[in-house]
Amino acid sequence: MSNTNQRPPPPPPLRPGQQPFVGLQCYRRAFVLLLLYIPLVVVPWVVTMILVYRPTTLSSWPYVDGVWKRDYQQMRAWATAIPIMNAFAAVLAVPVTSAIVAQAAVVFAQRRRTPWQNLSVRHLFALADRPWVDWDLLHQMMFEHEKGSTSVKRFVFGGVVLVVCGAIQYPLSQIVVSWDQISLPTCHDTSHMDPWFLGPRCDMESTHYSRVGYDLEPAQMVNLPAPRVLPHIVEELSRVQSKALSHDIWPAQGYLPGHEDGFVAALPADTTTGVLREHVMRLNSSVSCTNLSMSEWPSSCPGANPFQASFEYYDVDISKHVSMNICAPGDSAKHPWTLSRNRQNLSEEVFFRLAHKEDSMLRSGVMHCTAQTSRGYFELGNIHNGQQYGPLLEEWPNSDEFHDFMASETADSRGYRLSEEDNYSGSAQPVPDKSERERSASEANVYTQLPGPLMTSVLALFGQHSWANNVVNLTAGRSEEDLYENTGPLPEGFMKPLCNAAPFASAYPATTGGYCLTGLYGLRRELDHSLSTWDLELSAQRHLSIAMYVANLATLTSHLDGNVSPWSTGTGREIYAAEGLKVWKPRMALPAQIILTIIVSVHVLGLLLLGWWIQRWPAWTRTLDSMAIARVAASLDPSLLPPIKTVELSAREPLADIDGLVGIQREAGDAHESLQTQLARVTPAGDAPQTDVEMETLSIASTAGKQATSFAVPIAASSASISGVTFGLGAPGCIAKRGKKQVAPSARDAADV
């Protein structure tokens, strides 16, 4: 064995212009690895989190104005790139993280500050084995308690956390992040909202929207002519069938008396609009009836223009004549709703007084029926609400939440996006009750509006256009004998349509007696039977419920019937549906978002912190690889290392007492030189010619059980005027941060340390 106390020969002199070498270097590998790896982790995760809530280029997923080609291409690109970037990040996570921690271990094993920093050679060798990726070695280190083990364990534990966070990101994301295929409206699908701009400029190739119906606007509903709509309701009352109500009542189900959840709209039940968010008006009514005493009959029917009527009929059950008086308070010729699209509630009432003419105590009383009606808007079923229609809206939504648009009826004006209140009625103008030829020169135009649902129902059942009023007029002034005997003047086929026109004739065919067809007497008996059913609460409630359903449906759909409405069949706001374009969208629960964000943040911030720490401190080697450990082992007394054979763990015990911190010191024999000749400035790699420090000549000042000191010289030394500054295990000098002068302690300082 050579004498380690003999100093090596002096290095050759520098060539002209050559700078002296320095013994420390800031390695850039960690910076390069982080520059390549961090974007693979951060970018796909950030974009995934954004895509959970909205596209990267749009404000929301159900984008109102429609997707353009550039938006679709970017969505498709991210859906393709994110899995690829995640796969690359998963492959690189463990090796890159381990490499960064390994490079940080070199800085950790250097003397940076005194006096409490401790590291044994045993720990130095353990760091070289990378215990953060070796679970067996990690288990062994957790049970070591020699001096300095706490700081080493903390460093290793931090490395384990970073490795685990990097390793579990990909499998966790595969479990908690699911990619769903959804449909979005394109600019073609929404071009009806701005045909002057979106129509000619849309660059998407997709299916176009289609019209599914027309919805009457509030300003148009005001102008519905009652003289035209009421006869239509009378006709529909005779045709309505209980089983057929399921087609028009929302939700789709058969009619149930007193069912308060059902409502009607201008479109058939369960109409959907695909990717478009469309709203339509709805009306839902409920009615209840109670018996009152005769004293509670109003002395005068209240209201600006109430409806009043009286009928007499023969009750076959008691063989007595009964009079029925009707009072519907309010205004029978006024529209009850405002132009607002917000929810509106309407309360109406009607009184029925039944009096036995021969005996006032027999079946006499007052029935009071009250009806509650709500008018408002609801969202049709679409992909955004799971193809299920929405609830009745209390307030009209923001314009970012719908595709509703009112197109202009003329080419010289533009349509508009709906607001909470609009007064545009287009061609749906008021219609006078009488034509110009029927009116006298002095008679002004009279416009009768359609009243509320209950008032409209009472008018259709008992008013001027009602079947009951027509039968009364037809049989007025004739006795029962005359009605029974004189049926000859009636033309053939006259009775059947007249009998079939009775209210609820189709809904309750069993109650329509065949004797109605025998003549006027039978027709009168049919009227008596119809009126006698109003003396019971349940039957009256059932009749009014069906009548209000028919009235509500006629109110919302009469503009579509050219035989009823004086306007064109295209009156109203067009409702559209579209299939849209399919894209992939990530879906993730909020707890999963929080957990994965924490894991990614810990992993990324930990690596960045290590990278920043590595760049702040120069190091004598890039990593504790085999060559670096061989150089360290060469500086130790051979008796400290076991021979090449199978050894026990106890063979490492002598290394626990050897200082493993790499520090700087003066080169032996140079203590008399000036301090200025012992300084070396650290420069980054690439700024000036640099080299690693080779630990060639070291001096072991003690054997096992004592602290070892050593010194090293650069591979290329400067001229004799530059004093040597070397590195060694247990050297007392602290390595300064990047950019600061490396100063070896004097002999006195070293002795104090």
C-alpha cells in the first residue's frame, strides 16, 4: 500500500489563456429532467380539471352560441393528448423522481453548516443505494438510531413521498376519472339564433337543427279571440277521453282526478330537443269543491264582468224539478296574465246554487269550487338535463342557459333573444268579435279576450256557446208533452250530432242514454241528466278538472289550428331540436378532484423544491454512483471495509462512527500561504471550463471508532501561485452556496472544529 501522507506531484502549468479549474459544479441534469417531466404531469392534469367544468376555449359545456371548428378541433386534440401525456408521465415518474432525489442526496451529504450536521459513512453508502425505491433497505433504515439518523430518515422519507405520489397518480386517475361522450351544439345547430352571422360563417360540418313545434308568446296569448276559441273548447269537451289525456299531459300518464302534478304545454308530452336548451310555456290547474249553506250564496256576483247563468232540470232520482244558479266572479272577457315569463299564480272561484222548487229542504245548498292555476316556463328534455323535462321556473333564466329565439316574421327586421318580458306579438293581432259587415256603423270594435282557465271552462259548459245553452234554446217554450210528441219537424240525422256534442260524451259514454236520439224529449232528458251530476262534490270537481285541462290545452294550441285561429299556422316561437356533435369530456367527483390535486401538488412542488435546492448548492459529483462510492471507499482505511464475501449487517457497524460529510480543507503544507490563494469561485456548468474533483490522495487520520479526515486535489491544478483547496470525508470546511467563494478553514479554525 502506498504512503497516503506523501503529496502528489504538482500539476503542470496552465497554457496561455487557460483558466484554473474549480472543484465544484452545479449540474444541470435535474433542471433538464424537470423541464421535460413537469409539463407532462402538470399540463394534462390542469387541462383535465378545466375540462371537467368547461372546454378550454369556451365558457361552459352547454355553450349557447354553438361550437365552431377550432373549438371542436381543440377538444378532440386534448382528448387524444391527455391520455398520451399521462402514459409518458407514468413511465417516467419513478425514474425521474428517483434521479432528482439522488442528485439532492449529494448536496445533502456535503457539509453545508455546522455544528449539528451529522452524516456517517454508513448513511452515505445507504443514500447511494437509493432507499426511496428499495423497500427492503428502507425498512432497515427505519430501525437505525445512530447519530444523525433522524435527518437521514427525514430526507429518505421525503424521497419516498415524492416517489409514491408520482407512482400512484396514473392508476388513481384511471380509476376516478372517467371519459364520457357527450353532444354539443354546433354553430349550425344554433344558427337560428343569429342567421345573419352564424348561418353563412359557420365552418362546422354537422347536422342542421329541425323544428319540433311552435310555442305561443305571452304577448300573443293576450290577443287570443275568445269568440273563436270557446266554440273550439265546447267541441273538444265532447271529444275528450280519459285514456287519451296521457298524450298531452306532462308527465305522460293517464288522467287522475285532482292530480296536481300534471300540466299541459303546446308540445306533446316528453318532447326532447337534443343538444338545444329550449323552454316552453306550461299551464297546470287544480280544483277543489266544498258544500256551503244557502246563506253563503253571494247576494250579487262580484267582479267587473262576472258570469251568471241559471238552469232548470228534472231530477229523475227524486222526481222533482231543481233550479241551478251559477256565479263565476271576476271578468269573463279579460286576459288574467301579465307579459312576464316568470311564474304567475291565478286563483278563481265559482258558485253553484241548487234549489228544489217544490221542497226547499230537499237537496238544496251551495257548492263552492276554487281553482289554482300556475303559468310559467319549463325546460324541455335535452342532453343537459338527462332528457328529462325541468321543473316550473320561478324566474326566467339567464340568456347563457337557453337557445330560445324569437324570429322576426318580416325580412326587414331581426329577431331577438328572449327576455323576462317581451311585447312582440307579430301578426297575432287582436280580432274583433264581429266582422265589419256584421257591425253597425255606430258600433265600435269589441275585443273579447280569453279569461282564466276556470272562467273559460264555465263559459264553455254553461255560456252562450255551450251545449247546455243550445239545448235550452232549442227546447224553450215547449212542454214535456210537446217535446215528446212533436219530433217530426227535425231533419233526419239532426239528433245524433247534437247528442254527441254533450260535454264528456266520449269520456263517459255509459252515462249518455240512447233515448237522446229519440227526439227533443230525449235531448232534454239528456240535459237534465247532465245538470243533475253537478249536485255532488266529486262529480263537480271531476267535470271542472277535465274542462280546465281542455281549456288550458286550447289556450296553448289554438294558434296551430287554422280552423280556430285567425292567424297563420306559423304563429308563435319556433322550438328546435338538434343532434349536435359528439366529444369526449372527463367526469370526476369533487372529493377525487381534491385528493388527486393534493397528490399532484405535493409531487410537483416537492420536485421543484429539490431542483431549486440542487441549483443553489454546487456539488463534487452529480450523483452517488458506483464511481463516486469507489472514490469514497478508496479514501477509507482498508480495515473498515470487509473483504469480498458474504457479510452480516454487523459488518457495517464500524462505518457508523466515520464522518461521511464531504467538506473542504486546505491542502497539506499550504497553511502558510495567503488566504486569497485558497479561494475558488463556483461557476455554473458551461460558463467556464470545469471538472469534477477526483478524490485521489486522502489521508486517514484515525482508525475505526474515530473521525476520519481527508483531502483531495483537482485533476488539473493551477500554477504554484494558486493554493490547493481539497475535499475529503469529515473535512471541516463548509461548502458555500452557488456564486459564493469557497473558503477553506485555517489550521486554527480546523482545530477548533
